[in-house]
Amino acid sequence: MNSFKVGTLADKAGINLETVRYYEKIGLMPKPKRKESRYRFYDKSDLTRLKFIVRAKELGFTLKEISELLVLRIESKATCGDIKRIAEHKIQDVEQKIKDLQNIKKVLTKLIHQCVNEELSSEECPILEVIEH
């Protein structure tokens, strides 16, 4: 069968039905076609597009970036270099997030080492004191 109702489409893409509707609302997914019965339906190209969106999200792309990728995917003048530049920018974002997470880990590790008496009340906990101040 080459046409799907929204629930089937969502299941096949491994996402929530409401997510599909949200992607339609913001323009990542095209408005669905309608049968004579007025039921909305989707075809294989819609499923392919939705899976592309899901995979791009898994790779850390924002919805805005995914929208840009979709435009480049469709645009005949786009080159692999255009897409490469977006991926390179994403790597820079990921590297910054890694640095931020490493700093958070460093601070938390230091706080954990300051907590030498685990029997102290929560009001006396040095971890909570540092967070509070």
C-alpha cells in the first residue's frame, strides 16, 4: 500500500503522531493530500521526507537547520559543498557542547569531592551551598 494515514506514517517513522502534525504546522512536512472522503493521506515520498527529518534530528540538527537541508536537497543548484558547510558548522556546535559538558563534569566532580561528610543535613550540604550561592 502506497498511501498512509497520519498514525501509520508516524509509526513507520518511529515518532509521535503529534510530531508529524507539528512538522506540518511549521512547514517541514508538506500539507497532506486528501482523499474524496476528506481523510488526509501520505505517500512514500512523505515517509522518506519524514525519515530524513527524524534522522537529521538524531544527528543533532535543529529544525531550522533541517529546513535548510531540505531546501538544499530539493534545489537543483545546490552542491554537496553547500551541505558540507552546514555539517561542518554542526561539528563546531557539537564540539562546543562537548566543552561545555566537560566543564560541567569538572565542576560537579569538584563539588562531589567537597562533600566529605555524607551524614550532614541537606542545609549543610556543600554542594547545595555552592549551587545556591
